Amino acid sequence: MYFIALFLTLLDCSDLVIGLLQDYGAHTHHSTANHSKQVVYQLKGAVKSPSDSFQVAGDWDPFDIAKPEQITKYGNKGRFMSDCLLVLSDEDAGKAWPDPHSRTPRSASSLFQGTLEAELQTWGWTEGPHPLDACNFGSPGGGANIKSALDALDLSFLPQALGGDTVCYAVHHYIEHARNEKGEIVSPYNQVYMVNGQQYHRTGATCEFGINHVGGALFGRALYAPLQCAAEDWRTLGVTPTWDMMPSLRHASDIMAGYWLRGNFNPRGLKYYFAIGIQNDETLALIASILLDKAIYDIPAWPGVTLDATGDYWGAKVLLGSPIGATITYLLLQHKAELGIKRITEIIIFKDDVLPGAPDPEDDEEEDVVVHLLYKIADVPPPKELEDEDMPDDDNHGNKENTKAKLNNGIGLGGRVVRREYMAGKSVRVHEFRMG
């Protein structure tokens, strides 16, 4: 009988598991109580919102900042993602998470892989129409007015239907315009479907996004989760939704990954994720906190405010762990086989372009400020060579060159099996001890 103990010389990922399993969907029923070593993130010069400041859902208010506990919660989650899970192999990420499905070997991958045509149909999802200019990102009346950003990145701002590169999709957890035999509109709850002999109700969720295979970009436009939508739609019928009533295929990250793979000859070419027109209150409050920390009171148009996501700045960590950031971090974490091992390198906060002669929404109380986030994506660099001073002596005989050769080839030292992993820009040794 062998017992395998695994530890990381420079960074222990288990110290960073902060509420990730519960956030993932509550279907795992795992507790993270034993992994609650947290880093407390503090704001420099934080101020309270003015008493007359009121935020309607999705409205930008520069003084409506996040609570300290929100900053710590999402900061730890983002740190765990960026410094641990994203930079590891799928198996090692599954060990560090730990794998919510207890697979052998361990894995962090989603249970839903591939292009998902059959799976989406099985779990009650339908593809609906969308406006022709929904992915026209150069028009205030279209998907968004971010032409300056797309021009700077050499990306097309037009949808494919208008001669550009982006294809828009609208995937719904309901049947649009469904009516009964009396011609009455059928609510999502009353649109039922069967999976393995069990009846489920549609939730009213929607996942609207754009894909640019040519430029390597994803655009998240309107992502509304099944549980939240069901809580709103089913409430009128007196039904309270629970996790076991939700479709197993329910994450926007899985749906977008499936569509990204369709007809894509370069699935590892994903370089950009745009979160378009952010309406999530918590994420907007986190953005306000970051800008306040930088003494910036108006969101600038492109080139916006850039955060280094590979360093230690708390603002980048909270946006990686935020409700908006979780979509792209889970997509990268759970689809490594198709996408490769990737991480977020930069996050850019910006707003719609201000057209010449038009008033700036920041100066016009009747105009909404449309807030966007860009997550830049890159391959995780290969492991660095270990320096001589990092080398233990080989069996205490002082032969560092022999030791380095064995380490690089994963050969056991004495009773040990040692291999190298890349983590957070450092060469990290993973040690496994076998005890009989």
C-alpha cells in the first residue's frame, strides 16, 4: 500500500482554495472549510458612497464601491485561479482544486467537452435569432461601440453578416414564442423536457455571445444563468428553484467553449475575451473600487485602464475572481485539452467610444455609461530551468549536475519522485513521497 503526499516547494495551492467549489455550482457538495487560509485585500483611500447615490441594477456609479469582504472573497478566488489552477496541467489542477467529481486521474476539466450539439439539445437549450447588428461593435445602436479597441488589436468590428469576422449566437433555455393550443404564450417553467426519465423545466436563461475565429476573440454579451433566471420566472408560479432542478449543462463557459470549437481549425488561438456592457452589480462595484484606488473617477474610453494580471495587484485578482471574470477563467481552466494551458495576462477597463461631437456619458446624467472589460489571454510559458543554487545534493554526494539532470527527467532521488511545474512565473518543484 502506498501513500502519496504532494507539496509545492514555492507555493501551496491548497492554501488558496476559497469558496471555488461552492461557486462552481453547488452540485459537488464539497466543503472548503479546511482550505480557508485567506489573503485580506485592502483598499487605499476607500470612501463611502454618498448618501444620495443609488444604483439600479447595471448602472455605473463611481462611488458605489465593493465591500471589504467582497474584495477579499473575489481576490482570493482570482489569486487561486491565476497563481494555481490556470498555470497547472489539467491533472495537477484537478489535484489542487480538488477535483469536484473525484475522478482518477484527477482532472479540473468540465464534464461537457467538444462542440456540444447533442448535449445542448438534451438539456433543453435552443438557438434563437438575434438582431443583424448584435455583433456590430462599431455602432452605438449595435452590440457596442468599441471600434477603437478592436482597431488597436487588429480585430474586425463588424459581424460576418456585414462583411466582418464575428458570428453572433443567442442560446436560450426556453423556446422562443412558444404557444399552447389556445395560442397563449407558454412560460419557460411550463416548457418541460425529459432527461433520463426525469422531467425538467426550462429556466428562461440566455447566453448571447460573439465568436471571431480569425482574430481569436470571444465576446460575452448577455449571460444570464439558469438559477437566477428561474428564480425570477418561476416566482410568479410560487416555485422556488433548487440546484437539482437546473440543467447539468448550465455554465456559459461550457456553452461558449463548445461553440468556439465548432469549425475552428485553430482552437488554441484564443487571445481575447471581451465582457461587453457589464451589468453585474458586484463586478461594477469591484471596478469602482479599483478605479478609486488609482484615483480615477471617470472610466476612460480606449485605451482605458490596464491591470497586470500576472503580478500581485489586488485589483487584477478581484476581476479574475469576479462574477464576470469567472466565465473566462473557468473556460480556460476546464477546457485545457482543446485550448492548451492558458492564463490571463492583462485586464483592461474601458467604456464605449465617445463619438465626435457627442456628449460624454460621464457628463450627461441621462446617458448610461457602458462599461467593458477585456481579458487578454496567452499560453503559459514553458518551465524555466532550475538554477544551480536551487538544486539539492544528489543523495548527499554534492553532485548538482547529476541532480539537475534527474530533476529535469522526473527521475526519483532516493525514495522520491520529483518533477517540475511552472507556477506564477517561477520554477516549482512538485515532490511525491511513496511510503510503504
